[in-house]
Amino acid sequence: MKNLTYLLLCLLIFPGIMIINGSCSDENDCSLTGRPMMYCALYTIDPETQKVLKDTLEQLTVTALGTDEVIINQEKNVHKLQLPLRYTGNTTVFVFHYDPAQPSLYTDTLYITQQNTPYFQSMECGYMMKQSILTAQITNGKQADQPEKMESVEIKNKEANTNEIQNLQIFYKYRDRAETN
């Protein structure tokens, strides 16, 4: 009987404690997963049909200019990108490397100008940053005949976000798929 009373008490008290504990939990995401990012998708335009096609790069490394930071390291079959914008300045520059054997030759550079607006998130998280993309421009590397080459970039959504809403469309030079296979 004593064990039954003890079991009944535990069954009544334990859910109450869990409800109280759960109601005090923090719903803010202060980690890097809560940081807004710039989401990009890769495209190409078929010169015969003028149809916009999704594109995939065989291999890509992305670095941040002016730092030793590698954002993407030799990723294979890339068709979408998630890139962080700088908090400490109004410009972010990404260097796209396509050939790890010759990282300085086969490159494109993406220049982003953004507006950083700090706002108070909560006592737990402190200040966060809203980032709005103002401009996006590209320059091509040293090799004019490189197989991967950015041709243009288009801003689709200016606000960096955490829910993977596409910000940029990056258009590459058309590569016939029969030649790459």
C-alpha cells in the first residue's frame, strides 16, 4: 500500500513539475542557427531557348575576402548557398574558388553592400542584427576561359533571414550538360 501511495504521488507531482519547468523555458534562439543568413541559388540561361535552368557546380570553396575564413570548403554538387554577412562593416566580399589545385586562377568575387541595423532581441540574447542587402555585384577571375564563371546576380529578397527565403539568384555561364558528363 505504501508503494502504491508513493507511485500515485509521483505520477501527480512529476507532470506538474514538467509543466512549470516547460513554461519557464526560453524560446529565443541566441545561437548561430538563429543568425540571419543570405540564401543564394545557382542558375544558368540556355542560350537557345532563353529558359532559366537550375545550375550545379561540381565543386566550390567560398572564402571571405580580408580574412582567413573558409565559409564553404570544397563542397561537391553545389546548387544552393547559405552565406553570412558581416556585422562589423557595410560590405561583405566572398571569393568563389572552383579549382582547389589553382585557387587563385579560377575565381569569381561577389561584392555585397548591406545595411546593418542593430535591435534589442531579449535580456538573454542581447542585441541582434537585421541585415538588408542594398547591392550585389560580381567580378570574374584571371582566367577568361574558366569553365565556371558568374555572369550576373539578381537580388530577389533584400532581407537576410533564418527561414531560407532566397535572397540572390546567381547566374553562371551556360555549360552544355553533355560536355560536363
